[in-house]
Amino acid sequence: MSVDTVSLTGWGRTAPTAALRFRPRSYEEAAATVRGCGPRGSIARGLGRAHGDAAQNAGGSVLDMTALNRVRTIDAGTGTVVCDAGVSLHRLMEVLLPLGWFVPVTPTTRYVTVGGAIGADIHGHNQHVSGSFSRHVQELELLTAGGEIRTVRSGTSLFDATAGGLGLTGVILSATLRCHRVTSSWMSVDTERAVDLDDLLERLCAGDHRYRYSAAWIDLRARGRATGRSVLTRGEHVPRYALPARARRTPLAFRPGPLPTAPALVPEALLGGTPAALFNEVRYRGAPRYRIGELQRLAAFFHPLDGLPQWSRAHGRAGSVRYQFVVGHGREEALRRIVHRLSRRRCPSSNAVLKRFGTGDPGWLSFPVPGWTLALDLPAALPGLARFLDSLDEEVAAAGGRVCLAKDSRLRPELLAAMYPRLADFRSLRAELDPDGAFRSDLSRRLSL
């Protein structure tokens, strides 16, 4: 097992902290690391795609789980997979697609480990019909604070605390997943433009039930009557029989295809209002008013930014803040107020996405609840950003909503209980399961989890 001291950040590259990094290659090595972690505790880390500080541990230990990456068994008849927690969704796609299966939930990057997907209880464009990732987990193996490996099944309190629990109940070692049947690696994509936020919400309410995947890019630079104008993209897996003749020869081929490498850092001058406004204008005007049935590869539809290996550097040297919140159905006025505030502030965000959530899952700290979610990236160096986002937090909490902890890097702890009603249960279970605090992170200290 290799060990080194490193400075780590989340994907947003803010607030770096140093920790002792261990790379266990067996469950026994992982258990030994947890037992000897010292007073600052330990936390598991996958591929580092969490935007905030959930996988950092200043002055403590971090377990890099990426060497535990075996796909153990696949039942090609049922789509059930047993794999180590360090297996990436990219790797699962490579082995599952030729067998006619696809991961049940994927975020906008496929470079996420299975352990990270459970710990963050990730959601994707199909949350409104498929829920979040942990809904498709039958059971998992969890390394607890005392070095014991426990089998944790769906429907138990420990499972619900671990799903979305950000690694604070223990180290996920493996999981048994149920996957989604497909007959090709192509998507049929429908695209339409919405002239403002109300138009977008109406389109989502009227048509989302007909699609497995749905999300809208929203122009937060638009103002006045165009506030909230959007490009709505929805898709379905294409059955093999509906493919063109040439594509039917290799219907399940997985060919992500890299894009040209992004610059190491985008010049600060290109991060301001005018370039962002121009980019958004071109993106909106360049989208079709209405187009149905466009064929796209899986990677192009789900993970367009994965072809840019350094896209996390797009917001300059100071890094970026990923802000995502959800407010419930019937709270559309709060959503409108927040979008109008973002628009008036001329926030330089070119990657804002609005989705409609369906039924949430039972994870005590899982993010999705039925309603509307908006996610956006902002330059961390933006003047007054912390104060502005604090005020948005208060508005979200007052509307009965919540922010996404897996992407958070700056939420104030006093708002947490209002956003997550099962917080007391989570803290109580943690205190019972891990009384000496073997599992800690920068996020857990910041939010007193």
C-alpha cells in the first residue's frame, strides 16, 4: 500500500488541505488504515469529482479507493452487478454495454466511482422516473470504525444513513447494483427552446413523463421578458431495430471519443460578463427551436464535458463554486425569485441546468425531493459571491428547500437542520456507530455532521 502526503481539493479547486493519502489494494489494508487513522480520522475518496470538500480531511487520512476496482460478477440475464467501490461508471459502461445493460443513473461525468455514487447518492437526468443511484443498490459492504465489514441491505437504517451520507458512516467496499436494459448505445434526442422560465416549467410539466431523461440549460444572463430562457433536451435509448443500417452492425459499441484538450487555465479576461453573455447568446440562438429524433452517442448526450480533461479550470485560478438547490412543487415563486436575482446580478455562469425531480429516496441526507432543482457553476473569485449565496441559502431554506451537500463548499451549519429533517437521526446513528470519530472530513467538521 502506497502512502504519501498531498494537498487535496474538490473538483472546484477551492480550499486545498493537506492529508496523508493511503492507497489500499485490499479490504484488509483499508481496515488497517481505518484502525490506525489517528485523532483526525479518515475519509474515503474516489476520483475527486465532488465539487466541494466532502473528500478532504485536513491533517488526517484519506483513503484513495481507486485501486479497489474489480468488477466481480455480472448476471447478464438480470443486469445485476457486484463490483468494488473503486470501479468507475466509465468502466461499468465498458463492460456492461456489450451485454446490453447500462448504468441505472449517471451524472454529467462518468468518472465517478461506485462508492462515491452511493456516498453522494448521485442523481442524473432521469431522476424524475428512476430516482437517485442508491435506489438501484441492493446491498453494500461497509467497513465500520472498528474495522468490521458489515453487509448492509437496502431498507435498513444504516443503508439510509450511508446513501448520501458522504462517507461518514464508514468506507463502502463493494456494492450489488441493478442496471438498465438497453439494445443500443445510441440516444434519440428531442430539443426545443423555451422563451422564458414560465415557458420552460410548463414544457417540463407537460412532457417530462414521456421521457426517461430530461434537463434544460438555462441562460442566467438573459434579463427582462427573456429571463430564464432555456434549451430543453430530452432523450430515450434507441432500440436496435430503429437504428440506421450501418449503426445496427455494432449497436452496442461504446466509443466516447475525446475532444481537444482544454487549456490549463482560461484567461481571467474571458471569465467576465461580456464573454459569458456572448457565449450564452450563441448557445441559445444556435439551438433548434424544435427538433425531434436526433441520434447521439451516449457520451455526447450524457457526458459532453468529459472530453475536456481540464474543464474544472474553466473558471480561472481561484476555482469555481458549484451551487445546486431544490425547492418543492408549489414553490415555483421562490424559484422565479432566485432566477431573477441571478439574472439581475449578471452571474457569469454558462453551465446552469434546471431539472424536475420526482419522488426522492429514503437516504437521510440524500438531496433530491419532488420539485425543481437548479445547478450552476460560478467563479470563486466573483466579488461578493459568499454573501450573495448565503442570501440564496436563506431563501431556499425559507421555501422548504435544500442545497446539495455533495457539491457544497460553503453552506453555514445553522441552516442544515431546516434543510435536512433527518439530520438528528443521522448524527445519532453516527455517534453510536463511530463514537471516537474515525470517519471525518473537512465537510463534516464545517457542518458539524
